[in-house]
Amino acid sequence: MSKRILRDNTQCALAGATRACGSFLCALPSSSGRPVGRKADMNRRGFLKCAGLCLGVGAGCSRVFAGGGGERRPNIVLIVSDDHGTDALGCYGNTVIKTPHLDSLARDGVRFTNAFCTTASCSASRSVILSGMYNHATGQYGHEHSYHHFISFSNIRSLPVRLSEAGYRTARIGKYHVAPEEVYRFDAALPGGSRSPVRMAENCRDFISGGDEPFFLYFCTADPHRGGGTAEDLPGRPDLFGNRANGYPGVTEIEYEAKDVVVPAFLPDSAECRAELAQYYQSVSRLDQGVGRLMGVLRETGKSENTVVIYISDNGVAFPGAKTTLYEPGMRLPMIVRDPHNKKRGVTCDALVNYADLAPTILDFAGSSDVAGMHGRCFRKVIGSERAEGWDETYASHTFHEITMYYPMRVVRGRRYKLIWNIAYGLDYPFASDLWASSTWQGVLKRREKYYGKRAVAAYIRRAQFELYDLENDPDEVKNLAGEANCAKVLAEMKAKLKAFQKRTKDPWIVKWDYE
């Protein structure tokens, strides 16, 4: 008697023990959640798939993806750039920078106008992206690499592990920057320098075309992060942002004139800043070409029409006032989602989503409801909704960047008001080493200027315990309303929301309300 797999419209039901198909063996999961049957050519997971059928594992499948008349589970590509703000993207309003491929992705998908990281620091932010949890609960409080050595707790079940258990092939390429590897485990780590995005894309070709089962690709460039030396012949010796004289394979380098760049309101309009923005723009345009080549590989391998592509940056641009801060330039970031099965294209969505929401959303695309322990929630239903109801509030939690940069901040942000709680407000605000050394910041110090952009230098370095901003009337977050009598009710309400968030997510720093 043959075994059968029974399915309805909402969940996968298992009714047999094993089923052979082609060169793979579809096996029922054991009580441990691992398949009990294998074939010699199967990998360590014993993929649970056969002719496009989806077997839900963990908490089960939330929908059916069937071959033939049903919907196949999509491939998923998550692109994460490094330190890229909304300030340097054509589709977000910059008329100078050339980002045709990201602009094309936005035209073919949905551009979120209120997407936020939860912590404006590389490792910590990436841990949120890959876990669906705020980093105060994972232990990835700051940088993973070198002597900083922050790592996540061993009991965290990450996105790639859950996808692997749901039958996806998983691979990463480029910047990793989280630990330990057994927590953030991928099936494959593909080769390719993270400053060479076109080569990275080409190095993904074999993985993308390597099987009939769905895949998850985590594609992480180091562009447009600072680094690569300084331009000695330009004002203030600006950082090169990875640019180099001999360029990178497959990249047509696009150079910018300092006089042409758009200086965001939070930055000083100085010769040093403009020179650094020009280098930053060049790095962004290189990243853009890598995205274009990756989309080309998807088309050439016949995978494009069943691949969800998500583009984000880990945190804001690497200038003081953005990266490492929870001001808007540090946490309000680009997010573009291309779902080939979504009929709405080229639209915007105003939902306040954050990076804790990414993992549950990706798992939903994969047909898995295995989201136990995650803090975020799935935003798939609002993709394509220009006015999203029920998505009016977001939270952020930052504790470290480098190990010397202890400055815990917690944030609640609504559509109008935003509250920042500077838990260590008695300390001077700590600088990342590369931001302190930047010619932009050093120029301000050298000239003893009182303002950095629209914010007073003194207010940037020494911060109040609470910062309350009316974003409708003060989008640059300059006027702190926390001490205003007419805002006392708003402040109290925001504090209560912050405490509830900390309790809900088991934030150890909640004790600071009582003991400091």
C-alpha cells in the first residue's frame, strides 16, 4: 500500500512514513524533528521535499505549496548592505546618486518608507535580522569580531537553521559578523570578497541553479562601509569607503564631484563632509551594480519568477549622527521587497516595520510557522498596502557598538512622537573609532564649531536622560520636549510603552527604572 501526503489549505498533514522520488527521499520527521530516512546523495538534513510538495516541520506549515496546480515555495534572497542610509538612493529621493538597479527593484516591488533597524551597529543588527529577536535578549550586544567578542547565546534558534529544517537550501556570502557559527548555521559559505559585489553575485550562480528545492541566499556586501585608506589629495583626506584605483572585477566605477552631492540635514555642509560623501556615493554605486548582477543571475538561471528579493542595510550611513545612534538617520533605513507573486508593483508602504519582523516574514514566505520565541511579527500581509493599519509603532534597543562604547538606549517611535531613553546619560556619548577619526568630525572639532548639522555639538556629546521629539514638526530631532509641561502626558504614555516592551522582550536593562 503506497504512502500518501495529505494536505488542506492551511496546514501540512503527514500520513505516511517515507516516499521515494527521483534522487531524493522524502522522509517523515522523527520526534526530534529530523528526518528518519536518507539516501546516499542527500545532504545532512534529509530534505523534506518531493515534486514541489512542502512538508512543514517545527511548528508546521501555514499554507500549501504544491507542484502543478498549486503554489511552489519561493526562493528567498536577503541582500544586506553595510551602512547605507536612505540618503543615498535614487528611489528614496536622491537625484544625484546613480542606483539604477536598486531603483529598478523598487519599481518591480514595494518600497517601505518607515523601515527601521533596532540597533544601529553591524553585528548587533545582523543578529536581529537572523534571529527575529532584539539583541538584548540574544546576547549579541555589540561587535562579534576581534577583541570585542560579543556572541549570541547557544540556545538561540536562528532564521537559517529554521529554514534548513523547513527544507530550504541555505547559503551565505560576504560579511557574516555574528557568532557562534553553530547558532547562525548555513549549509554553505560561498567565496567572494565582500567589497567585490559583482564577483559575489557570479559566485552565487552554482548555488542558485544547484537544485530543484527552494533556497535561501544571504547576500551581504561590505559596501558602503568606511575603509580602504584615505584620499590624500582631497580636502581633509576623506575616507575611501572601499574605493580603489584599480577598481573591482565587473564594476564600472562611478565617481562623484564633492560639489554635486546632497548633504543631509544632520551633517555639516563642509568641504570635508562633501568629499567623504562623494566617496560614499561611489561605494553605493558599486553595491548597486552587484545587486544588478545578482538579479541577472536569477534571470539567467530561470529562478527570478519564483524568488522573493529583499534589500536592506544593517544601519545608517557611517557618519556621526547616524550609525551607532538611534536618531532617524541611524535607524530609519531602506527596505525594498520584491515578491514576484504580488500584483502590486512600484508602490510604497508606510507600515512601521523593523528588522525583528524580517525573520517571521521570511519564514511565512517559506510556508513555515516556526516562529516560537521571536519578538517580531510577519508583515507579509501589508506588502503592497500603501496605508497599513496596525503598524503604527516600532521599538529599538542598542547597548554597545565596540566593546568600549557602552551606551544603552531604548526607543519607542510612533508616527508622530519618538522617545529615546539614554540609560547611561551621565556618560559622554561614545564614538566609534572610525567615526571619531573621520575628517568630517575632525573638521568640526578643528574649527571649534558649535553645531554639527542642525544639532549642537554639546547636545550630541552630553545627552539628556529622555529625549522626546515631535517628528511631524521637528523631523531633525533638535528640540527635546521631555521637559515641556504640555508634553508630560505624552512622555508618561511613551515611558509606559517602553517599559511594557522591555518586559515583553525580557530586557535585562528594565531594572534601571528602579535602581538608577
